[in-house]
Amino acid sequence: MHPSDPGILRLLSTNDMPSAIQTTTVLARLAALTKEVEDLQRILSPLRRVPLDIIGEILVSAMEGIEMNLAGRERLLDLCLVCKAWRAAALQTHRLWGDVIVSATMLDKEAYGPLGTWIRRAGSTFKNVTLFTGCQVAETPGCLDIGFDDNGTPKQASWEAGKCGGMHPAVVGLFVHGPVPDRMVFFCESEDCVINLADRLKAFESHTNLLPQGSGGDAPMTTTSTSSWDILKSLHVRCSSEGRGGIKGLSDNLSVALTDFLLHTDDDVAYYTSLQVPPTTLHNLTCFSIAIDSAPVEFYVDVLRHCTNLETLTIEDPRELVWDFGNLSRPPLSPRSEDFAPAILPRLRTLVLTGAYVAELDFIRTPGLVNLHLKDLTAVDRLDPVRLFQPVGDTRALDASQLRSIGQQGHCTLRNLTLEDGTVDFRMLARGLLPLQSLEYLGMSGMRVDVEYLAMLIAEAVVEIKPVESGVRQAMWQ
């Protein structure tokens, strides 16, 4: 019997009792309508109404910290295969596609042939190119043989493994043909790789910009435009050994338009008095990350004095000794010494210390600091004139006096404090947080506390809670 049968339709206008067959038909119809209502409600589900740009931000968070190598690309493509909405959101979120990781030993293969085309078609997308050069310092001088053809194009010769990847024609072509990458990241053996690329680009500009003045054949030749290297705004350099030019050679070849600079190197610069970067370049930086092995505190202070426009500062400290007395010609700098002049960073908003001693906070003044992130507080305790850590076994515990000094130095705008991978005394931490009246967020990850001390805190809390509970129970019975 169909629901539109006259016998069933008649029941809608009468009080007659339905038959067994009619009851079964009506129940089946109700089940079908319920299923149809559920299907229609799913169409109006909040998940379906989430804008694509929000889904794109979710995908960006899911891909955060993942290198865009072959495995990273496959993961992103897997997310695009979930549904059409995710694919559309991923395609319109250009930040997901702005990172390219290139291995110099594979630049001659067809897989990296479209690299220059991708750069030219990327438009306004933030283009982050990471280059693993695979070069060797001993063979670096041999890679300077590549020249240009009559049209000013780098010769596309086959590249031998071990030579400087920064001199590869495909890498040079990224700057010569098409827009300059927004960020260039070098993972190289030494700073010479970056120096060679900068020299080659300047040589190319000199080759193409020698224009005749006038119509005569003997007209003088003059250079007319700046190198494409000089308009690079973001440069990250991670190298494992010192090359011929060293840090000074790298400093002399930095882009004049640089605003974001990362330098991680194992060079022993304890004998250097400064980074030897021009003060004008340091003044233009808004984001600076530095990690140099065996660098004394004076090194950081001398550099940061010129970084008056910094908004984000990261110090990753791989050294085992904070104060290297063997390499210093004078006693280590102390914030209480007469010669001490702190580095003032008026615009700094975010400070990240990774493996660095928190005592470096005593040597800078950051009146606008909002975010402070202390990471890797587990290094072995060493000779340190300024006692900022207290030894707990073979680890170090953060001394709350350092946090109190933040408030005393005028860090009244600090809102976010994050502690990661270390040992903390919660009681001293609480005392140190009292002067930080503007603090809104406290995050701790991988922090350790003495089990006996934690048990004591729990016991004290139980003693304080029990009288309250007994009083509440008495009130309930009354």
C-alpha cells in the first residue's frame, strides 16, 4: 500500500483506526521522512558552512614545522585528497605551496627543471627556497669556472658533486630570471657558498649592465642597476664549518635590503669583537636569529646595540661555556660593572632563548617585550659569574630572581611566558611571577620538578583543603 493511497489519505481527516497494513505503511513513510530530514540537516551542517579560508588556516597549522621535501609534499597532497573542499582550500592557500627544498646534487635532473618557472609564476606568493648545497670547502675554489654565454645567461654545464651548490647555474638563474625569492635558506658546509653566489650575481649584473653611452663604438661603459642579490630581504644561513671568507666575508656580502637574517654556524668567533656586519644592515633588521659557537656575551651585546628596529630576536646557544675566560682578553662583562652599557631594543616584541643562558636578559633592555620563550634549559651547569641557574642533579633549574629582574627592568608589557625542556622550582617560579602583573599566559612543556618536592606541595595542599571540606560537609548536614 502506497502512502498516497486514498485509504491512508482518508485517515488524515478522520479518527478511524488504521489497519495493520496501513500502520506498517505509515511507519515506513515516517522512517523515510526521518532519513530525508537527516540528509537535509547534514547539508546545513556547520562544517559545510566553514569558509575555505578558515579550512586553509587549519591546513597551514597541520603542516607547520614540516619540511616541504618529497615526504612533506606527499603529506600535503594526502590532505588535498580528503574531499573537494579541502582540495579547494589548499589550492587557494598559497602559503602551503611557497616552500621549495632543493638538493644541489639533483639540480641537473628533470625533476627540478620547472623550478625557475615556478618562481616566475608564483606572483605575490611568499617564496621560500631552501638549498642543501652539499659543497665541500676544499673544492670550493674549483667551482668558479662557470661563465656566461653571449646573451648573459649562465652556462648550463653538468654539475659535479662536491662543488659549491651556490654557484650552480640553476641557483643563479633563480635570481637572474624572474623575481627574487622572498627568503633564501642555505644549508651549506661554510659561508663561502653564500659568498660565491653573491659574487657571481654581482659579476652577472656587471656583465649585463655595461651599456654603451651614445652611438659611437668607443663609447664608455657604465653600470646602471644594483645586483639582484642586493634586493633579497630574507636570508637564512646554516653552516657547519669555517670557510675561506668566514663570518667577515659573509658580512661583507649581505644584501642592503635585508630585514630578516638567520646565522647559525660553528665558527669560533671568541676572538672577534663583533659580527662585523655594517651597522646600517643591523639597523634595518626586524627579525634576527643567531647561533654562533663559543661566542662570549660581549659578542651579542656589541651586535644588538645596532639592532634598534628588531621585533623578533632568537638566540640559539650551542656553547658549553657561557664565559670563555681562555679566549677573553679582559674579565667577562657584568651588568653591575662600571663599563656596562646594555643594548636597548625598544621595538622588540618576541624574544626566544634556545639553550642560551637567561643571564643575557641582564644585558639587554626591552621595554616593549610581549613574548618570552625559554627553551632547552637542560644544559650542564658551568662556570657562571651571574648565578641564573641553580644546579639540580645534572640539570639546571630556572632561578626566579631572573624573572623578578624582568619586572624590575621595566618589562611591564610581558604577556606570554613559555618554558620548555628544563627543571623548575614551582615555589620560586611563583615568586618570580609576582612582579609580572601583565602576564596573561604561562606555558610549560617538558619541564621537570623534583618528585619529593611535588609530593610535599600536594601534602600541603591537602592539609589546606581538608578543613574546608569538613566545614562544607557540616553545613550540608545542618
